[in-house]
Amino acid sequence: MCGIAGIFGISGEPVGAGEVKSMCDAIIPRGPDDEGYYIHGNVGLGMRRLSIIDVAHGQQPVWNEDETICVVLNGEIYNFREIRRDLSLRGHCFRTSSDTEVIVHLYEEYGDECLDHLQGMFAFALWDSRQQRLLVARDRLGIKPLFYGEFDGRLVFGSELKSLLKLPAIERQLNWSAVGHLFSFLSTSAQESIIDGVHKLEPGHFITVERGLVQVRRYWDVAFQPDHYRSEQQTIEELRALLEDAVRMCMISDVPLGAFLSGGLDSSSVVALMSRHSAAPVKTFSIGFADPDYDESPYARQVAQAFGTEHHELILNPDISTVMQDMAWHLDEPFGDSSAIPTYMVSQLASQHVKVVLSGDGGDELFAGYDKYLVEQKERRYRQIPATLRRTMAMAGDLMPEGMKGRNFLRHFAYEGHDRYLDAATLFRRDEKHRLFQDGIAQRVLAADPWWYLRSCLSRASAHGDSHWLSALQYADIKNYLPLDILTKVDRMSMAHSIEARVPLLDYRLVEFAATIPADLRLHNGSTKHIFKQAMRGLLPDEIIDRRKKGFAIPLGRWFRGELDGFARDLLLSDTSRARGIFNAGYIEKLLRLHQQGRPLDLQLWTLMSFELWCRSYLDCHKISRFPPQQSSSRSDLTAMSGRTALIQ
């Protein structure tokens, strides 16, 4: 695991060694163990290394035999041993035992199609000096991040936005389209960053630069095409075998590893399968809350006891203001999902004991685990209500005072088909953004449609795969919510503490297989994840499989009505915030008041706070330092938010 950065002068502009080093210095927590560079003429590649495989000899950049091709890699290639054996038989010679080295030899053998052979999580940059050609690629599901942009005739790229912002050519101008997406869906969009001109490379895509031409292309996608000829029992057996192999491959490591354990189905399944392939007790890590309505630590403890893990848990108190600035820095962009808090803290806990953790993320998207799918199933009955009546009900909702119970429900009736699903996921609707932003800013924010990318995903799913509505929604979530929210959160918060988080449920073979499972086996008789649950019968206790899903939620709403109320007001209504001229302070005051009165606006307030803290870290400062102000060490003590930490045997 590493962080990478680079510059390529498209028209031959030279690259300075200091430029690439400064980009890498900004992401030291991603790779505190080592650094490496290749700077020659108009090419500059750099990396920071977190040593996981071939600790002694896996330094980067890595070269082919005649040193005409080199690569820097962020991530892990899980099938590198199989690839290495095959390439050795084809005459390729290897100098190290690292997973990174297989990429240069694969490229020699297959060119850009080398990507089809890689199983893992990765973002890498490869320089072919013979062809004077650059290849930059991101893994199929977007587990590892990659930002890029063209500035002053140069292509610049890096694992984090802060690397690019070290370059003077990149001005810190807000991308208002991305701001609009943030306040709609808790994150910036799939193709854009919060900074104007800086893009995200989408999952399953790669960039080539050759003869002055920059091209971005897709090399992988998933299509939901159900296999109705395979029996349910055959599906269960094949799924279980794939799950076990995916977990086994993610356990390849030369350093200590463990697992995040929430006590839910996904993380518990990963721990259960890890236990089958580990000679020693698996190290597990979980977060709990003093508030029993949100505390899942007893379930995690139950799983830990069932599999004899070496279990560590941390009980959180609501005083989070001391770590919010650090989180804002490491998140790299404003981020509205408050579950980043427990992810940050469980990563900090795990970093005291291991360098690699396995996580259960991805199961909800693959196997239809979200309650929102059940909600959509029920709401599809709205189609039977005449359109004129639904529009009338929506108009009635518009006339109701903001904050009145039932207002949003009535307005929701007006939407047809997939737009209803998008509306349910929208944080601030268009009219609310009019009031949230000051007039001139609102015009810029509202100029772009935040729903367009999701609509395109839904259309693509229906056109190229299963026509079932559930398949379309899952496809859209795999392409959007998964990489932009779930995987962003896990990557940034684990890397903040210099640990590598692996997600075996997102093995692309498993993703492709899940897409062949018929919809009625994913969502069955009002039960989510039906087929996944059946696959885990006998491996997990039934009470873990059958208990109601909670999700990685935190008591944020209660905190905002208690300890965080003053902090939120001081931050959002500060002179610093008002002076930017972005938000309507009167409307923010109204949101704070409505929340105190009982309307659940915790995500709206959290997103506003995240944006303000990001602005203070990235816009108000003219320099980006190695670490944010007042940041503690990445392997610091856990007193900031902990009520107690415990090892449970």
C-alpha cells in the first residue's frame, strides 16, 4: 500500500524533482515507511510506501529487465503469485518478490490489456520509455483513489487531492457543480473534485498519454444478467466458494493483519472466513457507543467469542470536536457521511496492533442489503395513483411550512420511476439550495443537475443488463454510492492512521457472480441479502444472520441537540464562515432551530460543518503543510474520543 503522485509534460515540459517530492510529502501517512522517485525530462513519478509485501526488497519505482518500463503502485495485487508463475514460464525475469513487479511484466506481455489480469485494489502509473507513453489506471470498483488534471500543458495526478494542490499552477477555486453534488448526495461527484479543473479517474478506467494525446477509457464494467437456470443450492455453493477464496487471497501479507468487526452480517462473515485460514486467533477491532440505541459492540463481542478472536473494542464519547479538524484534512474533500467518525476511530485503534485490516464493505451493494431497496419496492405502488393526483399532493406539500411533518412525503409523490429513488437520497432539494446559498452562489450551484450521473447509470443498467428495477438501483449504487461514499470513507480514514484496509467482498469475480443472481434471490419475501444469508448458514450463528440490520450509524442527531450544539453554531455562524459569502446565515440558523425542535437534520448540519472545516484547512491557508494544524500522530493515543478501550479475550 502506498500513495502515488506524478507529472507528465505533454508537450515536453521538464519536471522538477522538487515538485514531485512535495506532492509525495503531502501524503506521508499513506506511506510512512519509504519513498521513491523517477524523474527524467518531462516525466516525474513518485510514491510513498507502506511496506506490506516483500518488506525488504519491494521499493518503488519497479522496473522491467532492461529498465525501459517502470511503475509506481498504490494498493495490492492479490493474484501476483499466480501471475508471476505464468510470466516466468513465458521467460520474464523477476528481481523482487513484490506484487508491484508483476505489473511491468504484464504490460510487456499484454499492453493495456494487462489490466484484465489484475485482481486487487490499485491505482498505478506506468511509464514506457520506449514508446514515450504514460499509463495511469484505477481498479475496477474504485477501492483506491486517483485524482488528475491538465494544467499548463502538463498532466498531473495523485492518490489525494492535497498532492495536486502542492503545485502552484492549480488554483484553489471551488467547483460549484461538485459543491451542488456534495449538498445533494454527501460527496462530490464521480468525475469531478471540489477544486475546479481537478477530476477523479472513475473506477474501471485508465488514462493514456501518447504523442500529445490524452485519452480516458473504460476497461471494465459489470452487467446484471441473471442466470435463471442455476438452482438456488448451486448458487449458494458457488457463492460460498468465491467468498472463501476472496478472503483467503486478501490475507496474503508479510506484516500483522486483522479485521474490522461491527457485529453485522458482512464484517462477521469476513471474520468467520478468516478464522478458517488463520493458524492464530484473528485480531478484531470494533467501535461502540455509550448510547445503547446505537451500540453494536455486544454483537461484535458475540462474534469474537464464537470464533475465538483477539478482540479489541473502543467505546466512544460524543466529544468529537477535538478530532474533526484532523478528519477534515484526511478526508481530502468535504464529506457528509458522519460514519467517517467511527471509521476514523476504529482505524486508529487497529493501527496500534496491525498494519492491514479486512473490512466487510460492499456486501450491501452486491446482495441488496439496504433497507432503501425495500422502501422502493413498497413505493412502486405509487404508480397506481393517477399522475394528476400525485402532482396535486406534491403541490400541497409545497404549500406546507418548511419543517412540517409530512411535507417531504407529499412532495415525494410527484416523482416518476427512478427519479423517486434519487429524490429519497437527496440531502438538499433544489428549492432548499436556493435558500441555503446566497443568490449569486445559488445560481452557480444550481446550473448543473446533480442527478445526471446517476440517471445515466440507471439508463445504462437497463440498456445493457437485467431490466429489473432492483438491478438498476444496485448498479447505480455500485457506480456511485460505493466508490464516492463507502470506499472513500474507508480509504481516507484507514490511511490517516497508516493502515491498509482490504475489502474481500469487492473481489471483482465475486461482483460479477453476484450480478448473475436473480433479483428474487437477492431481495426475497421482504428480506434483504437472502442468498448471502443462506451462503453463510452454518458458518455464522443464526442470530447474527437473522438480526435486523443497524448500519454503521452514530447518535449524531442527539449530539447536535446536546454537546455539539454550541460547537456547530460557533462554526457555521462564525465571522469566518459569513465572510466567504457562500451561505445564507439566516437559513442555517433556521436549520439549527428546526433540528433542536426535533426535525432530523443531522446530516445536513454535518455536511455544512465538514464543508466549513475543509474550507479552513484548504482554502483559508495559502500553504498545505505536511500535516494539518494541531494534528496528532497517526498512531497516537485514543483518549480524544474514548470512554474506554478494552482487549476482550
